[in-house]
Amino acid sequence: MSSVFLFLAGLFEIGWAIGLKYTDGFSKPLPTVLTVASMIVSLTLLGLALKALRVGTAYAVWTGIGTALLGIWLLGEPATAIRLACIALIVCGIMGLKLAA
């Protein structure tokens, strides 16, 4: 069940990380409320996941891949070779943490 909590926490983390862009410095009420709600849900689910998972592995999964990929996909950030290589390094790091556990 911890993996499900972590997966969902990661989705909500992506939501609030992307949502920050749309709050316009917390001056737009609806995006601000949705972003703060997503933060609360994400951190709650991460806390539940950490009951059974190691912090390093959980944190890498929680923050790593989704935000970078959605930044490219939703926000039109550049998908340069170096950027994609760094994302691949995150994946390798997550796998290494999992194997070392």
C-alpha cells in the first residue's frame, strides 16, 4: 500500500509544483487554493508512504521524474539532450537506491 501512497503523493506533488506557476505569486485565488490543497494531500500521502519506505528512495521518486517530464510536456520547457540525460540519471539513482535497500 505504501507504493500506492507514494505514487499518488508524486502525482499531487507534480500538481502543486506545476500549480505554483499558475498562482502568479499567489495572487490568483483559485490556482492558489488548488495548489495549497495539492500540497497538503501530497505531503500527507508522502507521510503515510514513509511508514514503510526509506526516506531517500521515497523522496527521489516523489520529486524526481514527474516534475521534470511534465515541465517539458505542459510548460514547453526545452527537451535538450543534457536535460533528458539528467532525467535518465534520476531514474538510475532511484533504481540504485531501491537495489541497495
